Amino acid sequence: MLLKLNICTRIGGTLPRQRKNFKILWFGSCNHCVCVEFSGKIATFESRIDFGGDPFAYNGVIAFSSSCSSRGDSPRLNINPNLYLKNDHCDDTGDGYFVKEELGSTECKDLSFHDNSCDEDGKDCSFKETDSSCRFDSVDEFEESENEDGGGSLDCSDDDFKVLDSFGKSQRQVNRAENVGISERIEGVEDEMRHPLVKETCRLIERQSGWNPKLEIELRRLLRSMKPLQICAVLRSQSDERVALKFFYWADQQWRYRHDPIVYYVMLQLLSRTKLCQGAKRILKLMARRRISRRPEDFGCVMVSFSRAGHLRKAMQILNVMQRAGIEPDLSICNTAIYILVKGNKIEKALRFLERMQLVRLTPNVVTYNCLIKGYCDVHRVEDALELMAEMPYKGCYPDKVSYYTLISFFCTQKQTDKVKELVEKMDKDSNLLPDQVTYNTIIHMLSKHGHADEAMGFLREAEERGFQVDKVGYSAVVNSFCKDGRIDKAKELVNEMIAKGCNPDVVTYTAVLNGFCLVGKIDQAKKLLQHMYKHGCKPNTVSYTALLNGLCRSGRSAEAREMMSICEESWWRPNAITFSVLMHGYRREGKLSEACDVGREMIAKGYFPTPVEINLLIRSLCQEGRADEAKNFMEECLKKGCAVNVVNFTTLIHGFCQKNELDAALSVLDDMYLINKHPDAVTYTTLIDGLTKQGRMEEAIDLANKMLHRGVLPTAVTYRTVIHRFCQQRRVDDLVKLLEKMLSRQGCKTAYNQVIEKLCGFGYADEAYKLLGNVLRTASRVDANTCHILMETYLKERNPLSSYKVACRMFNRNLIPDLKLCDKVKDRLMQDGRVEEADKLMLRFVERGRNLPQLQRA
């Protein structure tokens, strides 16, 4: 089978550009690989583009070393078909997508072909790469140090605001006219959504699970036939942005195709709505490499994506990246930065950023102030928000309806309807913003959403009195609020009122009532309502049936729900992920775990993946019934099918094996976590340590604890309590002290030794506890005094008052005053044992500190 011209071109482009030592002689194919002889050597290339497979899995043309021979006119091909380069260059940053680096002369120097790389059988072939391997993400201009938590912390300094200093000084000024033109082109994407090429491409993308070479060729043909705006329409048509990102990467790999800049802009806009921050970062870098003009809005999209993923600190660092790129900030990027600071509840830093904006003569607009108003409301500083809105006219910026809607939304959550009415009047009086139907719809929806149905009904009546016609959406919101409160009668009255006014209820309204019947346990009436919907021409949708199935499952009628779902095709509705989840957990609550697992498998077979939370609920239920092996099998099936399984799922399974005392199986699960790069957390290690120490396998527990510390996992309070309890129970005090010293050096715990002494006293090992008393008395706090009292009482129970006396003396030496009543008991026991001198000394210590003795108090 001969190769097509595009494959030959790609292979030629993969080789180094210095052609003195490399010359392509011929092409052939064998075992789905492309064999190329150059400079007397034979190399094997793998290409999936013409040999089937999912095009999204295409990794480009990859060079392998094969048998090398410079003798003879007909080279001998010893190809090892098992040579497939795994995605060694995969970016393990969270998205899970592989992006091919453009192979140039510099990168190709890293691909080494050695004469002795394989033997005659085609074994031990090696693919060598240097540290500077071909990787898209090889140069990281973002500051991602290991010490950064990368989470929601936002301890940013004013250094992150230095980007404002470049305002007006950058050599690359913002081209306003060009930005307007780009925005107008992006708006034209909506007109292409219904184009036949766009629809056909979307249909092929949906069939990626059953991909074959013919469909791939068709998709490539469509790609070359589409205009840039049509490519953008395909991206926007995807319900899952991850699929859109995969299509973007795949299309960028195709021969004789290069994305238009408008495609990059649209893709960044899509990613700004998601948490796929690493994908957005890669696209921004790719734009720089392709010399595509980057606008401040593009950096803002990446910032928003990082903030949605919880990496607020990294989001603010993009301002520094923008400054290093020499791009002048504008008002849009400043508003984005303020929005991110507000999302992190850093309202004071947002205000400082606003001050810096004004110093460089960047005038804030109404969007800027609306972000600050939202920030004040988020931290419940509504008085400051009202004050800011009152100051806006004096700063040349008048509040708009969004400003009022933000405050109205806050007051709706607090059920302060009087404040809402005041704001509505203020809109008309102070800002000349007449309340319209949108205003009332917003108020009605906000009140209904937060469960204030009566208040929402009041504004609905007020809107009708003012001549506004509330549509079925507003009525449905109030109906749904009544139903959630269990007030079905009020909901039915409102539905009848809708019909009387000529506002016919739609499927959303009926579904709200149906769900309300299910919530109060009236399943039969819900089924009757479903039939009523059919009779009146309102076809129930998937949400309607899911609500009914949920009611059946909560009533213990999961078998009936299963039967109803099995005939879904006859009723012309299709179950979704929520439908399967409802049925699966219905069986789980009834204890029918085998049936629940079957529903989960069917759910995966239909292309719907259960969430880690849903998987964990099922695993926990199986483990509680002692069926940890079945739980492990189910989790492995989910992993193989591509479900998202997290550390919590593994920890739950490990706990299930520990409950059955099958520690070897639990440790095997831990090994599996290492193999698939799922990093155990403190809860995982604590669960295993507890199981090992419970069975007396102390040495293994110590080794595991040391491994935990070596991997940088910090012990928690539960870890300390578990270790202390089990080691004290086994009376391994010396080992415990050594382990505690290591743990305390990584993560402090002020009451660690207090817990040890109290636990030893609880197990009756008072002498071992006394040896550790010095570690407790270092701080001489009230907690330490209580620990000493527990030790004294333990000695009294063991009829050893002399030791209690010694503990009291050590407390006095550290300026801690023991409990007087407890010391009176110690004195009495000492006198009974004939130790009058110690008893007198104990009481004398109290007299020296001005305390009244019990005898004097009784007198």
C-alpha cells in the first residue's frame, strides 16, 4: 500500500532540515507503520492518520529506531509492531489532552537513530530523547513553583498590579478598530450555526466513540471545506467544551490546514466558561508561537478560566505575563482582574487595584463598579455597596440596571422585601430607570429561587397591577417554589389561574407540579398528571420522567421505576445521566446493590459517566455489607471505561478492606493508586495505618507513616489521634515517641503529647505516661494542667498517691496550680499510707501561694 503525498510530506518534515546526512529513499508500509530509509539507515514511523483509529488520538508522525543496515540494495525490515510510543510528552496538568509540538530543526536534533538500537529480532529498540524533548509546553512562562498551593488562596501583592504601570508606554498599542472588527466577526458565528457543513461535522464528532477510517477521511474533507467562521460554529455547537478543545487540537494537526486567528479567539471565549485553564494557557502560547496577535481580552479569558478552576493566584499572574509580552492593558482586562479579586473575596485588594487604575488615568466604567458592588454583597457589606452606588454619579458614572439587580438579588436572598421595594422606587426616582417586565421577572425569579414563594407572589401581583404581563416562565418559577415548600394546593391554584388568563402551562410548569407531588409522596397523582399532560398536548420530557422516577425510588419502588425506564423508547423519551443516577441510588438505598451496579454499567454503556461522588456512594454501600471485592471490580470497570475516579473512591475501598481485616488487599489498592498516578492523601494513609496497627503490624505501619512523610503528605489531627490511640493500645511508647518527633517536624500539633498521656492513662499505663510528663510541662498551659490532673487521678485509682504527689510537685515547679479538691484527696490517701510529711508539704505549697485549705473553707 503506497502512502499518500501528505504522509510523505509529513515524514519529510519530521526529519532534520540539514539534508546532508539524511536522504529519503523510498516509502512502504508494514504492520501499520511507515518504513523510511535514509542515509543507509531504516527508521520506522507510526501514523494513525491513514490506518484507522480516532483522529482525535492522532499524535503526529513519530520516529522510532528500527533495524539499521547500510549493506545491500534491499534493506531488511525487522519491524516490531509493539513499538508504540506512549504519550510521554503528555502534559499532566489536568486536561488530559496531548498536543503535538511542531517539529523543527532544533527539536529534531533530539531524535537519535543509533546503529545498535535493536537486534535481528527487532527487540530492544530504543527511542532516545534528551531533556529538551519535543513538547508543546516545554517553555513555561507562567510561575508555577512547587511551593505554590495553586488553590483558592490569593495572597497577591501589589507587584501583580505593576501591569498598570505600562499603560501608555507599551510599543504595541491596542488597535481599537481591529478589536471592533474581530468582535463583529465573532458575532457572525451565530449565523453559521445552521450551515449544512457545520451540522454534518457536528454529527461526525458525536460518533467519535464508533470511529473508523472512513469517517475520519470524511471529517478531514469537511474541515478543508469549511470557512473559519464555520469552524467557530462547530466549536460553539459542542455541548462539552472538552470535545471542542479536542477537535481544535485535532484540526490544528491536519496537513495543509492552519487555524484562522478568529478560531483562536472563539476557542478562548469557550474555555473562559469552563475550568479547562491549562488548555486555555496552551492556546495562548500557541498564538504567540504562530505570531497571532494577542489582545487583552484573550488574556482575560485565560484569567477567568484559571479563576473558575480555583487557581486565583495564577490568574493574577497572567497580568505579569501580559506585561512581559509588551501588551498594553485596557479597561476590559482591568475589569477582569477586579472580577477575579472579588471572586476571591479580596475586596480590599480590588479597591487598591481601582486606585492604581485611576493613577494611570484608566477611567473605570459601570462594569468596574458593578464588580465592586457584587464583591461587597458577597462579603455581606451591603451598606458599603449602597454607599458606592450613591457615589457613582459624582464620579461621572451612573448606575445601570445591573447595579440595582445585584443589590436586589442580595436582598432577595435575605428575604428583605422592603429593601427590594425601596430599590425599585429608587431606580425610577434617582436614576431614571423605569422598572420594566425584566425587572419584575428578575425579582420574581430571585425570590422563588431562594424559597420565598409568598414574597414572589406579591411582586407578581404588583407587576400585573402596573400593566406588565408576567409570562409562563415567571409563573413557573413561583409554582416551583410553592411545590418545593410542599404547598401543592397553592401551586395548583396558580396553574389554574394561568389557564384562566390564557397563559397555558408548558412542560416546565407541569414538571414542577409533578415533582411537588413526588416530594410529598403522592406518586399516584404524579402518574395521573403525566397522563394528563399527554391528553392536553404537552409532551413530557426527560426531566418530567426523571422527576417521577425519583419519586418512585424514594418511595421504595425502584423496580417499578426500572420497568418504566425500560420502555422509554415506546414513550419517546431518552434517559440521561441524572435518570440513571436516580435509579442507581434508588436501588442502593433499598439495599439492592447488585441491581445498582448493573444500572451503573448500563449507564456507562450508554455513554454517561457517573461522577466520583456517585461512584463513592455505591462503593461505600458495598463495603458496608462486606462486599469489598465487588466494589473493587466495579471501580476497575469504571476506570477502564474512562470514568473519573478520584482519591476518595480509592480511600473508601481501602477502608472497606480494612474493615474486613484484608490488609493485603488494601495495600494492593494503594499500589494501584501509585501505578495510575493517583496520589494518596492523608486520609488514605491514616486509614491504612489504623488498619495495620489494629492487627498489630506495627513495623509496617511505621514504614507507611514514614513513606507518607517522605512524599510530603502532612498528617492531620485525625492522623495524630489514630497513631496515638493504636500505639498506646499496643504499649509501643518508644516507637510512638520517635514517630511523633518526625510527624511534629512536618506538621505541628500542640496537644500531641497531651493526647499520649491521656490515652496511656486510659489504658492504665500510668508509669509510661509519667515519663512523658516533661514534654507536656514545657508550655505550662491550662490544657497541660488538665492532663496532669488525669494522670494524678489515674495514680489514685491505682492506689499510688505518692506518684500523684510527685505530679503535683512538678506542676508547682512549673507555676501550675493543681486542683485543690484533687490534692485534698491525695493528702488523705498519703495520710492513710502513713506519709504525713508529704501530705503536709503538699498543703504547704497551697498556703505559700495564698490559697485557703479545704479545712479552713469548711470551717
